[in-house]
Amino acid sequence: MVNIILFEPIEIGKPLPKRDERAVHLLKVLHKNTGDSFDAGVVGGDLGSGLIEAVRLDGIVFSLDVKESPPPRLPVCVSVGFPRPIQLKRLLRDLSNFGVEAIDLVGTDMGEKSYRDTKLLTDGGARAALVEGAAQARDTRLPLLSVYATLDDWLVERPWDRARDTLVSASGRDRSLRISPILIAADNVRSEGSFGLLNTMGHPVVIAVGSERGWSDRERDELESAGFLRLSMGSRALRTETACIAAVVLAMEKTGKLG
Amino acid sequence: MVNIILFEPIEIGKPLPKRDERAVHLLKVLHKNTGDSFDAGVVGGDLGSGLIEAVRLDGIVFSLDVKESPPPRLPVCVSVGFPRPIQLKRLLRDLSNFGVEAIDLVGTDMGEKSYRDTKLLTDGGARAALVEGAAQARDTRLPLLSVYATLDDWLVERPWDRARDTLVSASGRDRSLRISPILIAADNVRSEGSFGLLNTMGHPVVIAVGSERGWSDRERDELESAGFLRLSMGSRALRTETACIAAVVLAMEKTGKLG
């Protein structure tokens, strides 16, 4: 496994309960014991190593030595129509794996209303998925996760403007340049062109992906008024999660962050 | 839902049992009834429409009118180190969603041996996942699925040569040109360059993705001898499934099949 063990700041200085997934991973998969070190990081903080001081009945006693900065973020914000809860978990993990700046979950006209009531957002499941994705990439930082009841709310709020300073800094350009993000809506039904033709080199990217059933025409008009380009990713209908990953990969490629 | 109801040839002319997922989808989700038509296709055959002749106790009696050709295949073969069974199912569905030509499951040096014993390959689960992915894309054709015990077996067999005629025809070029496929191994650890620099326009692509723990150095040498370029997709470690999807999306983009 290439990933690291990530701790929340609040967990430092307390024994890690033995039934915790990370404890199971350390003891049973990595076969670590007292005196062994492991790759570690603090959520929102730095990277480095952990040391197992003792394995006690109440858990693993550990110390951390973290001084290394986490990797840069991918200058991409993703908004996505609420997927099914089981898909949401995987999507959050995967988008965090890629290191996107922000994930906005948006209620759309054609989306299933009941999906919005997922417990994941309140029971810690969403955060756990983000942590898992970050750990996989040896990252300590999590995408900013927000929820919007409707696409209109999201378009009025323009959260990408607030994120712009971070986005620009993540894209490695001087903040004073105030580079506009490129606004893209994934749309295989009424597209104005293909992702393939895009050149976003040096620009941050905001990607909007609809729900399973896509965008309503009303939403297409709203997106257009807000400056979004509707681009297709091939002629085949993709699942919401797959479309999100595909769009992020293409944005990485077009932004020159691939290699 | 944009997807279609796919039938295996053997199912034609028999009532579709009411507990079958497709029957549930037709009756409960699409609210279809006697006299209604629906988008349909035959696995390995053509696309068109189905008509519900009757809804009986023993199932839905239907007739098919299928004359439309399925969409073209994506001229991409993917080989992947055996993932966990639950991931395998999703991976097969997603790769089928993209319309790849062939999927080869390969035992790798660093792969978990027990993953190869999945029942999915014998209980029809793998085929069901391929059908689901194809239906999502309104396609009737499934990727060719094969299993190889080791990477060496796969490299000796060179299944992409056998698939080349189909690959070349799918890439829209004359078979007599015998265009060589571009051979790529995804490798974020010891890469020779980035996917971003690749130009595969007009060429079919063969992509090898390792298992969760990546390639052994022995396998890297074998891949190199067989003519594979080791390319990275960014500096972050990706999950096997995510890496496969990312590689296919990039191959689509680089092959000009994106829009």
C-alpha cells in the first residue's frame, strides 16, 4: 500500500482504538508492532512519520513527527447533482484522491430529491470518504465540501469566486493576475463542443456535472447565462460518478497537471 | 434514464420474469404496461424498440423490433491486475460503459492472489456487469473478457494482436494499413513520461494497469521488452479502478474519440 495513515488533529495524543480501521490496517495488514514506524499525516496539516510507542488494551499509543508539506491541490472545483448515497461515498473518495479544491453537491431539476437526505453528510461518512481518498494520494488536505439545494442557488452564490484565490495559487500563478476560471458544464446531450478541444493551460477549472438524468433545458439556459460552456465527453451516456472522474482527468490533462 | 433494456438472445420469445431487475425497472420505474414500448437491444445484436404484449403472472411477454446498428467500439484494450471482487464488478461495468474492445484480467506479482478466485467470473456476475455498462451507453456489444494467470502469460499471448483487426476497424482505418497499436503501461512510480505528452491519433491503444500495489521491477522489465511505454497520470497514487478509468479517458482524448 502506498497510502499513509491520516489522523484528525483531535485524535493526536490519544490511543487509537484497536477496532479503528487504521489500527487494523497497521497491526494486521502492515504487521507493525511496538517500536515500528509508519507513514503518517495530520488532516489539514503536514506529512511525516508515526511511531508505535505501545500496543495496549485500550489501543495503539503513537507519536507523530510531521514536517513535510502536503502535495499541491488540483486547481479544479467540481459540482455534481446529488448521486445515490452509495455512489456519493465513492465519488467523494475518488475526487479527494485527485486532490480537487472543492466539491459542491447540488440539487438538480432531474435529480432524485430523496438522495439529498443522505446521512453521510451528518454522520461523518462523507468526511471519512474524503480522508480515505486523500490518504491514498499521500495528501493531508481535503476538498471543501458544500451542499446547495438548487443549481440556481449555486450559480447565484458563485462559490468558485471565493475559492479563486486558492485555485489560482494551486495553479501556480501569481494571485495578482486574477486569472478567471474556465467554467464547464458536462453535457453529452446538448453540447456546444467537446472537452477534447479545450485548452485551459494555466487556468483553474470549474466543472458542473448534472445528475443521472442530466440537465433540464431551464438549467442549460441558467448555466449558459452564468458563462458555462457545455461540453461533451464522447457520444456515450456515462454514469454520474464516471462522468465526474472523466471530467476531472480531462481538466488535469488540459491544465497541464498530468505529469 | 437514457439506457436501454438489453436481452440475451436466449431470452427472446420467453416471458421476462417479474422479479428480473429489468422487469422491475420497466414496471416500477418507467411505469410501463401492456401496449407500451421501450428502448431495447439484443446483446451482440442490434438496437431498436420492445413492445409489452402482456403482463402475466409468469412475467412480461414482449416482442422486439431491432434493426439499428450499435455505436462503434472504442479502439482500446485494457489489461488490469485483478482488483477486489467488489471493485471488479464496478470496473467491468464502467469499462463496458466506455465501450472498450477487450478487458484482460491479469495476475500480477504484487497482486493479491485470492482476488483471482472470484465467483463473479463463473456465476454470471461479470457478464451482468458488462451488460449493465453497455445498456447505460445504449450499446449492445460487450468487451471481450479474458483472464491470464500472470503478466508473462499475457505478454507472450499478445491478445491485442488477435484483437487488432477489430481494433483497427473500430478506429475507422482500413484494415490493410495494419496500424500498430500503441502499448502503454500506467506507472506513476517509474514512469518514462506523462500520458499528457502522448499522441495516439488514429492508433488503437493497449493499456496495462497494475494491481493496487503497482508493478514489480521484473514486470517493468518484461513490459519494456514487449514494447510498452511506462507513462504516469500525475504524481498522485490512484486506486486501480480510478487509474483504469483515467487511462481510458485519456486514451479516448488522445485518440480523438472524445467528441
